Amino acid sequence: MSKVQTAYEDILYVERADGVAFITINRPDRYNAFRGKTVEELIDAFQRAGWNRDIGVIVLGGSGDKAFCTGGDQGSHDGQYDGRGTIGLPIEELQTLIRDVPKPVIARVQGFAIGGGNVLATLCDLTIASERAQFGQVGPKVGSVDPGFGTAYLARVVGEKKAREIWYMCRRYTAVEAERMGLVNCVVLHDELDAEVDRWCAEIMEKSPTAISIAK
């Protein structure tokens, strides 16, 4: 299957010939936590894929086996926060893009989806998780909260009571627990995750892109 790749520093971007674009946070040594540059590159990649007529599905993931994304990199104060957005990096812009691009966005979650990473998975249209995946929030433990609209959107997905539990208690949830609360669409064996993601993408690609866009 032929691919088109675009070079970034913090993410990987691949457009496959079957119409699927893969956007992957590539900071496995930091559990795929994002810094200012990461967010800017994610925004650029979503803009690139989102309005490309050759792309029908976008898959968001994280490199390695340990983490999908663990939110903001607390150890990265590299001067790249340019003042855009509530906390100096444009999280709201990224979150809005995920919801606004006229393509289904699938979160491929193979490990930790914690903090801001849990928010990203929540905002995606669909979430497919490995049995090893874990979900949860940490913000109130460290005196922070999502600077975008992740708190409100979580309530739309799992209901207000469960959303409050997730934010107030900062517990960890297994992939199966996340599926039961509606945070995850499908849980599969770890080794079957990529094949399952491909199956979902293939099924979506068989449908009318205009109808899918309107439905979203």
C-alpha cells in the first residue's frame, strides 16, 4: 500500500493510498506528552488531512506501546509557548479542529490516555482501544484542568455524573470500563489493534463521504 509522508519533528504524518491519514504523536520517551511544537504540528496535520479530498478517515495515535498521549509535557518549558490559547499554547484550536474537520477521526489507543491525552481520545469521533489501554484524568491532582472544552464535551459522551467522577476523583479506568461508560467503541487484544483500526477505516471508506460529513 503506497504512502505519502510529511516530515515533522514531534509527530508522524502518513497518507495511505486507501484514503486514510495517520497522525501519530512521536514522543514515546515522554509517553507522547505534548509540548508547544507538538500542538502546532498536530494543528497543521489536521488541517492538511481534514480538507484533502483524497482522505476519508483520520487516525490519531501515539508512538510505541506505552502511551497514546499523557497530556501536556510538564518538563518541557522550552520557550515555545507563544501566548496563543488560554495557557500559552493553542489547545482550544486543536480541539476545535478535531471536531470541525469533515472526516471521522479515530483514536487508536494502545496504552495510557491520561490527562490531556484522555481529552484528545474523548474528542475523536470513535475510539478503538487495546486491552492494555488505560484512561483517566490527573488535572485536579496537580492543580490544573483542561484549558479547552474537554470538561464539557466529556459530559456529552459519558453523562454529567460520570464526567464529574472522572474529573473530581482522578481515577484510572481500564479499556473495558471505558467501553462500558461509552468512552470507547471497541476493545481488542493488543496484537489485533491495528487490524481492527484498519477494519473500521475500510468500512467507513465504503460510505458516502458527504453523508458522513453531514452526520458528523
